[in-house]
Amino acid sequence: MEEFSTYKIFTQLKQRSSIKDCLSVAPLPFSKKHKIGISGEGFPMFFIECDGIGYSLDTNLEYISVQFNRQCQLFQEDEKKNEQTIHNTYTIISLKTDEIDFLQYFIEVVSLVLSSLPECPTHAQLKVELKKLIDLFSRFNKPPRRTIQGLWAELLVIEQAKYPEYLIQSWHVSPEDKFDFNDSRDKIEVKSTSKSRRIHSFSAEQLNPNRNSNLLIASVFVIQTGIGKNIFDLVQSICIKVTNPALQFRLNEIIGQTLGQDFDKSAGVRFDYQQAIDTLNYFDFNHIPTIQTSNIPETISNVHFDCDLTNTPSISATNLDVSLSPLFKSIDL
């Protein structure tokens, strides 16, 4: 994977001796023009060369900064250890923390963005892609949209899927979405519990989809443990199966947007992976007791309730016709 080799290049840069008045850099594995470098504080920096000069305001966030059109003097070694000094104009993306999870995530998502660009992008093309990064990293000082446990459960469903690409494309994009996966026809809602029984909280709307849609409820026991898998372990496993850079970026984008302020502690939260796999079941919403919306007075809204699915029959590929649903065909029933 490109992002892991980029991270390896960065770790090698950290071992080099510094050069006076020069920043040590190395070419990215997918580009001869763009560089990854290391700041005086030991933070990663990306140097992006573009075709032509355009005006854009610099951006300075809590965790990253973006500086456009800077004259740079860089020091680089080639594969034969030949040294060269580079004088050129670059747009610079810098991380401003040495927290390891931010560092790896930063290198990964920036690499994904740059790998999707032409070798020498225009200023306009670069500006569009950098806005994605700015919007993403601006989320990290905002409240989380989901719990770490809830996000982990959703990632497990993707990680266990037959066709994870389709699930990533159908994944929720905003906290206002009623369902976790929605392809504009069918829906999957993921519920997790750390209790001893399969008890989940539902809104009345979640069990009353529109008339021509089918809905599955994914239910999983997610138990926190000292030795287990965290969110980024699942992401790594997913990215082995999903090699499309755009989908990999979407995966990381939704994770960053979802975690918000919880990002810095999410790596330390681990769950029992084997138990989760063993207890992951799917339920037809028609088999789950609910409150029909027709029975709720118009003056009452936001109805929520807990439902115990312990004795509710789960479904499998043998008793559910998934042939007409691309969404349901993508999961492992």
C-alpha cells in the first residue's frame, strides 16, 4: 500500500542527519516531483509541485497548516546516496503534532490525495484536493458524531463483507442519516452492545423504512479488552482488500469526521475481535418488534426504545433472497 511505504520513507528521513538551512526530503513512491520531508521539530511535511502559480490564502489549523507557493531549498539523496540540493516552488502541507496516530493518519490521507492527482497538477486542481484535507482536519476539534464502539462495529461489518467497496460507497455521510448504509434503495443499520444480552436502542423511524425498501439490522457484541483490535487495525485490514485510492480516502474521511475530538484516544480503545466476528448476526426488520408510525400521534416525535433481539431469529443466505439487492449481496451472510 502506498501510504505505508510513504510512512516508511518518513521514518528513514528521521534517521538522517540534518543539513544546515535545508529540509531533508525524499520523493514519494508514486511521484518524482512531490516530496515528503521532515521539519526541524521532526514533523512530516509534504512538498507539492504544481503547474503554474495561483493565489490562495494559507491555512493554519490546530493540527495542520497549508502554505501556498513557497520558495524552498531542499536536500535529497537518490538511491545511490548521491546528494543534491533542490531549489523550487512548492505548496507545503505540514503536521503540527508528533502524536503517533495523527502522524500515521496524516501521512496516509495526504498520500491518498496526492496519488489521485496528475504528476504536475494545476493550482486549481490542487486547491480542490487540499480543501478536502482542510475540511477533514478541521473536524478534529469538534464533538464526535458516533461513539468509538459504534464506529468500530460499522467498520467490522465492512471488514467482514464480501464486497467492501460497495459498503464504503453506501456508508453514511452525515449524522442526520437514519441508516448506517444506504444505497438509495435498501438499508443496513448496525447496532452494537457490550451487555450480556442482544439489547439495542432503536428510533421508531429506523424500523419503519420507506415502503419499497428492505432493511437489515446488523447486531454485534463489542467488548472492550486490553488486547484486541482498534479502529485502525480494521482500517488496515479493509485497505488490503480495497485498493482504490478514492475509496480508501472516503474510508479515512468518514472516520476522521466521525471521531472528531475522540480521534486522539481511539487508538487506545481495543475490542475483542474474535467475539465480535462470532456474534455478528443480521436480522430482517420485519421480525423485530416495533412501534408502527401509524400508532404514534402526530404531536409526538423522536420516539426511541430498547429491544431485546435474543430470541429473534437471525437470517442467513439460505433464508433471504439477496439476488435483487446489491447492498445485501455485498455483506457476508
